[in-house]
Amino acid sequence: MTDRVVHLLRHSPPVRPGLLLGHTDAPALTPDCPRALAQARKLPLRAIVSSDLRRAADQAACLACHLDLPLTLSADWRELDFGDWEGKAPNDVDRSALARFWDDPEENAPPGGERWSRLCQRVRRALSALEPESLVVTHAGAMRAAVATLTGLDHRGVWAFDLPYGALLSLRIWPDHSGQVTGLSGGYP
């Protein structure tokens, strides 16, 4: 059984943290390239993949340039689409609707937004396409969907993970007999 290691890095804080940004293409306050570069230099990397949203892609471009690695942008690594809640502060969203979403994001997706299962499907596809020793610059929701996909944890289990801006997860992935991703090991280096 052949395994591969991939690394997921949460992007730097956006210009206006605390909002439900999802697919909103808001830039990061700063790409925080020096800190991310220090983390990346400790890893044996072959490629960088990133969400195509600027708050992740700008940081990924900086890393790819400094590390002389190829960069691929992928919409599959985007955050959950918050639909009508995009760009709003949680306090500006109906409290009961938001509570229902956090309790069950599959049955209570944001109005006009994405279900949890759709995010997991995108991330499962993206994980399957990764080469060994890839660094993915992405979002907390996509990172949690990766852990859920690989471990079978539900949304409550993966939302218990603290993934601050700049968090790095290293994942060891094993294919099953059909080549699907089925396992993980890792944590904060």
C-alpha cells in the first residue's frame, strides 16, 4: 500500500476577519509570506496548490515564487459558499438560522449557499488529484472537509479542530484498493 503526504496551510487573515466570506474574493490583510515561507521551508515540497480566491492564492503565489515550485489554482479548494450570508458578520445573520446551520450544515445550508456534503465532494476530488509532497493553501472549511473526508468524522468532530490563520496540517493519505483516499495521520508540525 503506497501512501503520500500532503500539507494544508490556512491562508493569512483577510482584510476584514470575522465575516462569513466563503466564496467572496476578499484579499488577505497581508500574504504573511515570511511566516508561511518559514513553515514551508521545513517541508519536502514538490508543488503548491491553492484555492483560486485571493486570500489564499496571493500567499500561494508568494510561496511558489520563493521556493521555485509550480503553482496550480483550484476552485475545489475554496471555502464553503455562504450564499446570501456572504460578506456578513455572524451577528447580522438570523440567529436561529445560523444556529441551525452550525448544528446541521447539510440540512440547513445557508440560503443560496452550499451544503456540507458538496464542500466535502469538492475537497475529496481535490485530495485525489494531489501529488505527494504538495502544499495546499486553502481555507479552514476546506481543511475540515479534508479531515472529515479522510477520517469519517462528522461536521461536529472536525469543527472541534482549532485552525487559526496560518495553521498547517500534514496528512498521510493511503489509497484503498480502488484508489480512493481513505486515511490520514498528521497535525501541527
